[in-house]
Amino acid sequence: MIELKCPIHEDMVQPLEDHFCELTRSNWMLFHEGPGKPHFVMGYFETKPEADEAWAGLRKAFKKLPEAYDETILADKDWKEAYKEHLKPWDHGRLHWVPAWMRGKHSVPADAAVIWFDAGLAFGTGDHPTTRLCAIRLMDFLETHPPAKVSVTDAGCGSGILALSAAKLGCGRIAGFDRDPESVRVSIANRSENGIADEAVAFHHAGLEEGFRLTGRADVVLANIISDVLCIYADNLVDSVSPGGVLALSGILAKEQDSVRAHFEAKCREAWGDGMKSDGRIMGEWSDVALFRPL
């Protein structure tokens, strides 16, 4: 087994993650040890020719990737455990995201809302700060609102982890959508894997414009999407929030936060009036922006 590893610039992390999310159970993953440390793209392949072919294909889609990569030959048992080192449980309040292979081994509180994410090289596992920032915004809202009366939309749902977390936390009407049909398929599979009823969370194959037409407005709108796309569809996103609700945007590099926040503040004031409020948080090299619509 060949382990392929190559350092990447932080600006490439979110585009690569979005790309890999469309290749769920692919051979690729991203790795980052923490703030100030480099990001890596990693892949696992049976042979060197397979690794070379896969790297060449990835470089066609992402031309800024270097030609060369570092390789390590792994024994079968090393390969089977390699990716597990990079995916760890995460929790915030009642919400716990735990790798599926830790089921029965990792203890969680009796009242925990647990999402078991796939044990393979799948993306959308909640391992990225942008996903966690959105989940925290959802939980913040639920601290002051009865969950059963809260509607949630997960725009660009990926693996569905945010929508499914909303279900585990007891939210009412929940929907997610994604322009990629594979993401929708995986979201539906994860819904089943976590024992969530089909009618509890609706998933749709749709882009941002059509998706919001299907789902209608919601109290909490979560959009973990790259900054450029967020800004292009700002009007759709702003219109998707019910009075008294929150629009939580992530997929935003920390250095982009001020410009994205200013762009959306202007849009929200125009659509919602002067009573709107906003704030932003930073987690490592990533950030979010939350915009609160007045009643």
C-alpha cells in the first residue's frame, strides 16, 4: 500500500474538501495538526502506478498542486489503521461526533446526541473547523429556543452531518440539500446509519436557488460553503431566514471574515432592516459569520 502525502497552501483546503466530499469513500483525505502547522493532502493506493495516475488526475483539477509528492510504503495492517489516526471524536455540549469504529468503545453521556460518522475515508465527518463552527451556532440558538419548534436548513449539506445533528438535538422541520447527487446519496445513507427516520430529515438534490425554493425559510440556516459562493448567492441566503432566526455562514478563511461579514451585513440591512445584528468567530485558520434577523 502506498501512502501519498503532499503539503498544500491553506487556500486550497476548502476547495479540496468540497471536491473530495463528492468522492465519498475515496482514497483521499486532508490532514492538519493545528494552527501554525502545515496542511497536507494524503491518499492511499494499492500500487505506485495507481498513486501516480490519481495524483495526475487531481492536478488536472487543481493546477497549483506540485508535480511531486512524498510516498511511504505501508504494510496492510498499517494502511487499515492509518486514516483512523486523523479522525477523532469531537463534542460540544450534548452533541458528540464519534467515528463509527469507536462504537461500543468510546463512552458518551447518557443524554448525549451522538452522530456516528463513517469509518472510511469519507469527508463531511465533522473533522473540519468550519463544520464545527456551524454546529456550535445551531447549539447556541437552541439554548434560547425550544428545539422542537426550531426549523433548520443545511445548505450544501455534504454528508448531512449538520442536518442529522439537528435531528439528534430534537429540532423540528429539518432539510438539507446539495448540488452533488453523491452527497445527497451519502446523506441519506448516514441518516439510516444513525437510526434517524426518513421523515425527520428531508434531503434534496438541488443548488442554492432551487434548494431554498424547496425548503422554504428556516429559523436556522447553516451554509458551510466557500466564501466566493456564499457572496454570489447572498440574496438567496439572506431571504432564506425566518424572522427571529440566524444565518450561520462558514467555509470562510479567517483572513476573509471581515470582507464576507461586511458584504452580508449590507445585504441583511437592506432585506431585514436596521435591527439586524452580526458577529464572527475564529477557529484556527477558519472562521464563521452569524447574522441575526430581527422579529
